[in-house]
Amino acid sequence: MPSRKPNITAMYSSRIGLNSGNTGIQWHRVWRFRHVMSPALVALLSGVLLSSLVTAEEAGNEKKGPHEIIFKDKYYPTAFECKPCHPVQFRQWSVSQHAYSNMGPFFISNDNIIQKLTNGTAGDTCIRCHNPVGARMKVLSATSNMVREQKALEGITCIVCHRRNKRFGKISGRFLPEEGDIFGRIFGPSDNTVQKETEAVASLSLTTTPDKKGRAIHARVVKDPLMRQPVFCSPCHGARLPNGIRSEETFDEYKTSKDAKKGVTCQDCHMGKVPGENKGFDEGPAAIIGNHKTRNRRVTNHYFAGPDFSVLHPGIFPHNPDAVQLANYEQWLQFDHEAGWGTDDFEDNVEDDHKFPEFWDDPDLRFEAREIVDQNLELLEWARGQREAILKAGYKVADVVIEKATRRAGLKFKLKLKNPIEAHNVPSGFIHERVVFFQITVKDSKGKTVFVSGDRDPNGDLREHASQYVINGELPLDTQLFNLQSHFIMKQALGGERSQVLAIPSSLTVTPFVRPPTNPTSILMHPNGARVIKRSIRPGGHRWAHYKVRGNKLNSGETYTLEMKLIAQQVAGHFLHSIREAGFDYNFSLRELVDRTVKNSVIVWEDTKTVKIE
């Protein structure tokens, strides 16, 4: 009888266009769910997502003509408008995860597939944290970033924090920044004193109102003491999914930590001098206007160091006003910076009949683009250093212990991985996609590998239960794998539970919806239909990784080398595979995204150890 197992090995490459330039699902420039969502569902999704964001004022404006609505579109200034006076803060933010929060293709596709699986009833759960301005502007996740205007691209942009006019707590991101153009008031950790001093400098020609000529700045600064407190971060870093699962519980972990008792804040470690450590803050001007610098004060790092990193073309991210002015995203994707376009070496040797895309046919334009790309690549390299620093601050291999090393008993050893910080678990945040694992290779004296754990399959996955190669029986399960990635556990329609990549339970009805739970989660301590296997390490805690090499793989008297690495990867390949049906923005293929994700992995720690077998 023929096998009923699908050829999953080839699934990534042939069924969904892994090696081609698309995913098999074509993106519509505005509504990317055209192929997977019905018109009725798009209408439902629009209503669900936007109903809570429409104000009474807007209801009265619905009858206005299209031109009036267009010219009224001054909800918020973009970060580009803040850059002239705050260049240092802008540069740090422009390459940050806050700036990337809505740009990443992972997020867009994940939100879209969840909306499809829940028939739109997941609502604005994701976008209200990842893209508050876009949500306010009624821009759905189904809108490609290739066609959005700047302010709907910037994710956690300046005004998301500096226009927050109420003291919100843990509300899963449901807050509305105060509206207004560049002249609106802002909120900060200090009062209006420095701005008043700066306004008095006549040579700067500053103006705080639109009816006067001059350099436009915000009307005034309102002091918000909470901006330096952990609770300021809680609306999004203490968020819940509609089914009650804690999607982000960094703030919850912090509240019961030793650092919380000592008064160490989120800002101390994520906005200070040293990423991940409470080493104080730099001193400097909050604003630099031309040659004028405001008086020195505490200044914070607006990179907000964390574990994630961009997979986008360097002409698209970091945010760069020069790049936006030079070309649109589709044109930037055509610019082959890896081939050396715009460099002297390439341009001096390129064949006369070389075919360039029409937009990039002018060599002067390619030189200009190269300058922008080089600036962004330099900034990305700085960001990589910040990222590596915070990861190395959060994971420490405290000990490597050889327990047995004989031909009869085999080679047994263990590694102690410690969380040295006392503020929150590691990994933290959306721990269901964070991959932190040991890669262990044991080699004999001739360099032959006799044992390996933590290696990846051809799809970029670890050899665990979600690996398509393991599922198809083409690679063995890595039974000794040490991985800190957590998993959703969902109840099934006919009983029992199973691990799932996405937190969407099976439904007893034909069309699944996210429904309010019938039992209070505060009593059960988890939703009735779902829970999480949490594998992260508590503050100050540790976990042991145990390994054993069978004796029949070893020779008495021979010396073996243990090659050990701790690797952090922002998302697993199987997670990308699970959201592939929505397609990927920027014309990404699944293969390309997986390869870039693996390439961006960070080796947090590595070491070697030799052991002689008795």
C-alpha cells in the first residue's frame, strides 16, 4: 500500500514558491487578502478593527467631501518632522525595533492570518500596539507597506509615547495618542523650562503656532513623571490576546522581581549607557537646532535595545528621509546593493550593455543611492552591536560539567544556563516565537562528528516536533535539544490538547470566532481553551541542559572535542511556514525570509572543551 505521507521535504520549495520570487499568493497592492478573504469578510474585518477607533468628531466628519478629508489629514507629525531638532534621538529610533514594529513582514503576515482564522474577530489586538498611528488612520494590516504613507509605517513612533495624555495602565495597547500637527503639545520627563529658554534665542526663529513664520516646533512640553516608570511600558508589554492568553508578560514578570523592589526600571536597562545593564545614562542636549544645543541633561538611548533585527532591504529600513525622497519601496527593492551598484569598483567595470531597471539606469542616481545604503548599513551594524550586547547581558553559561566519560557509560555532560538579570524572564516578550538554543557538536580526534544536537534542517528549523523533515520521517527527532522557545497548548474540539504555533483553537462551529471565555481567567489562572508551556528562565534563575553520547560512538583512550554554542534567533522557520498562506510583504518568498532570519541569528556564547574517554 503506498505511503499517504506528503513529500513535505519539497513543500517549502515547490508548493509555495520557496525558491521563486513569490509565495504562490500574489499580493494586491492595497488589499493583500484578496485571495484568501471574501468581500464580506473584508467588510466585517474593517468594521471590527475600526469601530473602537472612531471618535464622535469623526462621526460628524463622515459627510465631508474627499478633498476636505484629505487636507484635514494631520492627525500626527511623522518622525521625519522631529528629526531636525532631535537628530540623535531620531537616528537611534530609526533603526530600533519600535521603528520596525509595523515594518517587519513577520508581523504583517501573522496579523493577517490570525484575522483570517478568526473571521476578523481578533480585531485590532495586534495593530493597536504595533502601529497605533496606522490604527488611528484606519489603515488595516491588509494594506501593504509598499503603498502606505510615512506616518502609517513608523510603528512605535515619536508621538506614540510623547503624545500620551492619560495615565494608562495595562490595557493591551488600547490608548489613543493626542492628535495634532507639529504644533501640538508633547509630554516628556521634564517640564517646559528648557523649551522656554530655547524659544528666547532670537536667532533660531522658532514658532509654536502656524500663523507665524519660522522654524516650527511643539507648543510646549508637559511633564509626565510616568515616562520614567515601568508602568509607562505596560500597555503593550503587558498585553493579552482576546482569548485571555498573555501574549506579552514582560511587565508582569518585572512586577514581582528583585529589580522592581530595588526601584530599577525598564528604562534603566533598555535606554541607558549599556544595553541590558543598569549603568546610568549619558548627559547631553535634548535638542540640537542648527548650531545651537540646549543645556545638558539626562539623555536616553532611543534604540530601546532588544533581541530582534531587520530583514529588510537597507534602502527601506532604517527609516531615512533621504531614501524616501529618492525612491519608493518598490524601486528600492530593485536596487542590487549586494552586487555593488553605486560603488566605484562596480560602476567603473560594468558592461555598457548591462541592463538596469529603468528607474536605476542613471549611474548618478545609483551613486546617490549607494551613499544612502552605506549610511543605513553602518547604522544597522551599530544596532547589531546593541542587540548582541543585550543578549549577552541576559544569558550566561555558568558551568560546563563532565559527569561521565567512559567507553562503557558513554559521555555525559551538562551546561548550566543562567539568567543573570533580576528584572524579567529570558527570553521575554512574545516568547512563543523566540528561539534560544544550545548547538552542541562532539568530534573525535580526526574531526569526525560523533554527536550533534541543536542543528537545523534544510528549512532552517531545529529537529523538533514542528520540523517538516522530522514530521515526514526524513530526519530523526532531536531528543536532547535544549530550546527555550515556549509553545501554545490548545484544547481540541473532540477532547485532548496539542501544541500549536498560532493561538487559534479549534471551533465547534463552521466559522471560528474569538469569543469571551465562559469562565473567569482570574480564577483558572489561564484561559479555559488554551495555555502556554513556558520554557523561559525566571529572573536570577537557571536551567541545566543535559547531553549523553552513547558509548558505542566512542573509543577508549581517545580525546574528543565539545564545540558548544548558545544561539538566539528571533523567529523559528516553522512559524513563518504557519503564516505563509497570507503571503509576505515586499515580495518576499518564504525561502528568502527563512534564510535571512537564520543569517541574523546571534551566537550569544561559544566555547570548546576536550575530554578523554577512559
